[in-house]
Amino acid sequence: MKTDRILGIIIYLMNHDNVSARYLAERFHVSVRTIQRDMVSISGIGVPIYAENGKSGGYSILPTYKIRNSEIRSDEQQMIINALESLATSYTNDTLKALIEKYNMIVEKEGGQKVFWDFGVTKENAGVQSKNQLLEYAIDCKKYVSFEYCNADGKKSTPVVEPLAIHYKWYAWYLFAYSEDKKQYRTYKIARIQKLKETDRVSIIDHGDVKGLMKEAEQAYYGTSISIEVRFAREETALMEEYFPDCPIEQISETERCMLIDVPAKERLWKALLLSFGNRVKIIGPEDYRKELIQTAQNFLSNYDIQLSQ
């Protein structure tokens, strides 16, 4: 896995100087070009990598750079833990355990405190884990993949795409890919991908700034989002801030608050989340969405011969 490999390279270079790209490629079972890309990624996260030319040259980390527990503030340690929590949704327990052990090796050298966490609640299913591993390999090798896909509306397709990135958002993992047939960049929810296969086809396309392309695609996606007005009692403010931290809260009265929530139009997750609040919240609008939510609740209650008044 790329994340695991990069962390392994950093730890190795913290203990060795002038390590050749060829040696690292053999050690981590990848190509020299992949190691060169990894060095760019490592530099991009602030680790001062430098290279020396010549027969005995190679990659090193600046001698003045050390990760000490005393230099990692508590809020920064929490950021590391949060990152590990996100990784836990994708990677197996064994892989995550190895990552935590490597982190502990870094901070414990200076007498730091180890990290002990149970990530069982946040883990995605095993199918998503294996798909992420295959997709990361395909991204690294610039290989096309094929799969069967069923979108939120139940429409089925069999895309053949070049995977460019996988990312965690809206409580799930997504694939950002390029469809050469359609000449479009697409986003796919990985949990909805079935029969994922790597093909022999290798891409020669230079996509440039993939992060920028992802941002453009996200903005286009949010162009179809719904702004839901939700009202709730003042006592529920902390709960709403927990689940919707980026949404501003407006005071309606001494006892009532209001929030506008922008959600993807076709994602059913938000219906389940809003319904889970029960009578703690009230959906004001838009009217079509309010009626749709009521109908969803009514359909559920119909299993128990219970009628819902509007």
C-alpha cells in the first residue's frame, strides 16, 4: 500500500543515509520510478529529503530533522490519530497495527507515549478494503480497471476507467477516475463497485493536477446538492455541531435554532442520518425533500401497521 510504503521509507531514511532509489525499489518491491514519485510525495508533506549524486550517492533526510515526541504537540498527535482512524476504514487490522507500531517507534524513542486505539467501529467491510488495495496498485502502475457499477438510482453500468485517486468523504470511500471512452472524469462510490479487475492496458495520459481535477468535479457535484433547512431545540445544538461541524447555526428564538445543510441530492445516507435524530429535529424545507423524508419514514413504519401523520 502506498501510505504504508511511504511511512516505511521515511522511517528507513531516518536511520540510514545516501540510500539509492534502486535499493529502496528492491526493498519495497516497486519500480525506481515509483520511488522517485514517493520522494516527491514525502517532500510535499514537509519531510526535508535531499539527494546526492555520484556512485555512493542517494536519498537522505536532513540530519537536523528529527521527530521527537516533545516537538509533537497534543493537537498534532490528535491529527495523527485522526488520520489513522481514516486509514482504519480501508486497511486490514494487520496493516493498521503495523502502521501504529511504526508511529510508536518514532515517538517512543524520545520517551513519548504509545497510541492504543480500537478502530473496529470505523472499519469498512472487507470488500472495500480489498478493492482499495487493488485500486492503489492500479493507480501506482497507471493501469486501467474494469468493474460493474450500480449507482444510487439503481442504474447499472460496466465502466473501464483509469483510476487516479481514492479518497474518503461523506463517511465512505470514493474512486476518482478517467473514462477515455466518455472523455470525462467520474467519481464512483467504492462500496457500489463489483467484480473489480485490473486490465493489461496502461495509460499514457498526463492528467496534470489530479487534486485540482477532483476539486472541480466536487464543485460540479455540489452544484446538484440540496440545501435542507433543519430546526431544532437549543439543547440539541451540541449534537448538530457534532454531525454538521461546517454548517452555521442561526438563532430563531430563545429556545429554537436553525441550520442549513448542503447534502448530495442522490445520497441516501443523509436521509438515514436525519431520520435517526427522531423528534429532535424538524425538516422545514425544501418541501419536496420534506415530503420524501416523510414518505421514507411512512414506508418503514408500514411494516408495523403504523401510520405517520404529516
